[in-house]
Amino acid sequence: MSKSIKIYCEGKSGSHDYDILNKVIAELPSVEIEPLGGIRGAGAIIQYKEEKEGSVVKPYFKLLFRDRDFDKPVPDSPILEQDEDRKYCYYSYRNTIENYLFDTSHFYSFLKKEKLDKKYSINNEEEVKQKFIEAAKQIKFYQAIRHTMGKMRTPQTDFKTRWTEKSGKLPEYLDENYCKQKALEKIIKAKSFTDSWTETGFNEIYSTFVNKFDENFMNNLDFLIYFQGKDFASSLQLLLPSFPIKKYYKYAKKCFDYKNFPDLIELRNLIESKLTG
């Protein structure tokens, strides 16, 4: 009997997660991708699915590939990170799956293909880069806050890293004072201001992130690693009104090559090792 591998992911068939993973496993036999919808409660959903299906069809190897999305700090190197408790769970290096789809070259090619370069007065790839940086700077404080809140969370004092309806829905204001105020209100409401979680402690953690997001960080486009992808897309759309983001994502996925990302190469190698090992 051939070995079978099942990859669980967020979203649904045709989602960014699903489509990117399809690129990663291209031409590999006996590998199935199964979307779970949301990531919350994924462990219980996977257990239920396996018990329902029965041990006869249980895969030889399974893994859950998921966004980092402020639940885990970004590591120092572009690795595929295995969860310490749930060994079948692996985190992408970049914050969210959308982060893998923003590329200055692909973006400029898309603008030219759709005849949008003149509309937005973007004449080359360097100008795309500067527009990306401008979009990142707009949400710098908000992203520092989201990373701070993610680091402060514990299983006992859980609270979301945003106060808006969803990721991609930016706050009414993006200035530093407003973002800090809204974050502190949310943390206090969650009753996590214990002796260890003081406003001073909050400010110390926040400072590490906001200082990290300096000019060098921006010029290196490191925000495409650290910032929430949907938030970045929304900020970019503020600068490029009526930009067809869904159409761009579709184009970017056609151009996508997992070999440009060390963590996705590692994912591919892991799957291949399980098929042949």
C-alpha cells in the first residue's frame, strides 16, 4: 500500500492557503490537502474527522500548516516551525499566507498587464517598492501593537490582537497614541493586568517592536514578513484607490514559486521525506 499524506490548512478549496500548498506539493503522489475553514479548534476538528473516517483511511502522515498571525513570534531565520505541543502542526515563517503574494516584480507586471501603471503613476519596480514602504509606514504603530498584544496573550488571558471587526479592517485612526489607547482598553477589559502585565510592561514590549520597525526594516521590505498581510493590503489600497486586490492575488498565485521561500522548501522536503522514508 502506498503511503498517504494529508495536509490540513485554513480556508477552503481555492483559498490562498490551498492554492499555495498545491504549488508546494506539485507532482507529489498520494498527498491530499484538506481545508478546515478557520484555525480555531483545528485540533478538535482534525481529531473528529479522523475518528469519523476510521483508522482504515487514516493517513500515514498528517500535518497542519497554518499562519503565524501573532500566535507565535517570528523566528530569526526563515524556518518552518514545528509546534512544541502539537507535533503535527507547522507554522509558516511569514505572518500570514497573503505575505507570500506581495512581490514588487509581480506587482509591477500586474499593473502593466492591467494598464494601471499610468493610473497610479507607478513607472517601475522601484516605485512599487516605495509604495509598499509607504503603505507599511501607515500601519507601523498598529502592527507593533498587534505584535505586542500577541506576545502578551496567554491561554488563561486570551484576547484578540485587534479591536476591529477582522484583520484587513484597519482602525479608524492609525496614529501611535490612538492604537496604544485602544490596546490598553482591550487588555484591561480582558482582566489580564496582573502584577506581571502592567502598563510599563506593555510599553516595554511595544518599544521592542516599534524600534525594530525602523528605516532599515522598511527598506529591506521586512514588513512583508512581520506585518499582517490583510492589513498591509488594506493600507496599500488606501494609497491606490479602487485597486483590484482580488484580481492581483489571482495573478500573484499564478506567478508564485515556492522555491523562493526557504520555509516552503523545507515543507516540501518534509513531505517528500515522509513519502520515501
